[in-house]
Amino acid sequence: MMDWSKLSRSFIRVLQLLVIAYLLLLLAVWIFQRRLIYFPTKIPADIVVQAGAEHGFIPWKNSSGQIIGWKIPASGAVVGSVLIVHGNAGCAIDRNYLAQPVHDAVSADVFVMEYPGYGAREGSPDKKSFVAAAEEAFRLLPTNAPRYVVSESLGTGVACELAKNHPQEVAGMALLVPYHNLASVAQRRMWFLPAYFLLLDRFNPEKCLRSYGGPVKFVIAGADEIIGPASGLRLANGYNGSKELQIFPGAHHNEVSGQSAVWWQEVFSFWQQHPLPQ
């Protein structure tokens, strides 16, 4: 005869163990979540300048002489400055595929900001340090010509923070594989956890862009396996300022950022034809 009392106790013990394991998983994810978001490539400080030169960059320094990123100076009379804030992996030196076509498109100074904790830059990666670094970088851009901001992936949140804080100074933006809310992206990726509530670095481009009205180019990968196209489409569709939306059907997350100089010329034309609202 089956002992239901014993089976019930066994079931409760198993259930308790599963609950404890799940809670431990939640704790681990909460503690180590930034390691699940940020994937920096480190470069020794004694070789970083040489590594930058191999990618066509010269060091971009702040007033203290610290390298905060990399630049490619304009080849002629400057028509603007472009600040690139990159994605969550690698480092700024890797972004030649973004910087060089932008530089070749028009006579612009191109700057690629390095995140704290990436490359040879000191610090730790998180929202606060990224936004502070972006603010410093934006202040150091030349102010005698329009200033534009280009981002990819995670950098969407950083770029939109700049747009929110400097709505009359950011002359235009290009957001490549963007998202509307990082917490929602985290929840989609980790559906089995309450990731939306666990997330510490709560980038919210959708909210930030409500304070901005300048021209924005949205570029969506139709088969984006990391963010998902729906998030970027929500950001684009909800934006009330001047905008262009381009979707690359079938393209994956890492397949749309490397565009040609001709493509970037069209982006510049879009920016220049839609001045900031007064």
C-alpha cells in the first residue's frame, strides 16, 4: 500500500530544494549581472597607442592627458564632429568598421569614446560610469560645427542619455540595432527570471528620446537574435521627432553596423535637411 504521507514529505523536500536553488540563482544573477551584460576587451596600456594606430586611430585625450578614446581627424574643412558610442563587447579600437566609413563620407572629425573598464581605460563598466564618460566626451567635442552621435546596440542607452541632456546641442543621431528599454531586453533574454526587476543598469532610450526632437536614423536588423527587432521598432515608432527607419530583413545583430561611406553620406544629408527644432 502506498504511503501518501511519505510521498508528500518527499515532494515538499524536493520543492523546497528547487525553491532554494532558484533563489540562489536569482542571487547569483543579481550579484554578477554586469558580467552578463558587459564584455570588455582589455589592452595593456603600454601597447594601446600602437594598437590604435594599427586600426587607423590617434589617441583622444582629456585635459589630464588620459586617453578617453580614439579619433580620425577630418581630411578637409570640418563640417561636423561625430561621437561614436559602441556596443557592449570588445573596445573602441575595434570600431574602425564604423569610424572609417563615417570619416570617408564627409569631412568630419570622428571620435570613438572608450568605456571605463574597456581597452586600457581604468574604471568599471556600469551605467553611471558610461554616462559620465559620455558627458566628458561630448564636452570635449569641437563646438564650431554640428555635433552628431552614433551608437550601436548597448550604446543606444548612452547616446540617448546625451540626447536627453543636450537636446539643443546634439544635431543628429544614428542608432544602429537599438532597443527601447534595456530591462525589457533583459527580460526577453532571461525569460525564466524576473530580470526586469533585477536589472541595476536601467538604460531607457524610449524615455530619454521624449526630451529630444532632432533627426534620428533608426537601423533595425530584421533577424536580430540578441535584442530582437521589436524593441528597436518600438523605439522608432514611438519617436515624435524627424526620423528615418531602415530595416535590413534577414540581417542578424552584428550584420548592419558596417555600412559604406555612400550610405553614411545619405545619413548626413538626412541630418542636415532636418535642423533641430527651436
